[in-house]
Amino acid sequence: MTIVFNKFIHIKEIYIMNKKIGFIGSGNMAKAMIGGIINSGLLKSNMITSSALTESTLKSIEKEFGIQAKSVI
């Protein structure tokens, strides 16, 4: 049973790794999720994008996580 579960997780991770993800907003919840996704190895930072209202938030999130951030204005 453990082997089957591990194979399922492996297949799921491969499936996720081929996807891109975007966040509307770059608040605390988005930052926590972005950090978790990158630290777990599910996605590389170049596969994640986020939006923000202010230039300072854009620069902050790009520097912290190495992701692409775009202004919504």
C-alpha cells in the first residue's frame, strides 16, 4: 500500500511540475503559498507569477522568490 501511495504522489508531482500558476495579489497568503510551492520543489520560480498593486510590492516579491510579478494597474 505504501508503494502505491508513493507512486501516486510521484505521478502527481510530475503532473504539477508541467504547469504554471498565477496569484491575484501578493499578500501574506500568496507569499506563504508561493514559498511553500517553491520550497517543496513542486514548481520552479520561473513557473509562478503574481500580481500586485504597488511597485514596492512587485519588487519585494520578485526579490524574495525570484518570480515574475506584474502590476494590475
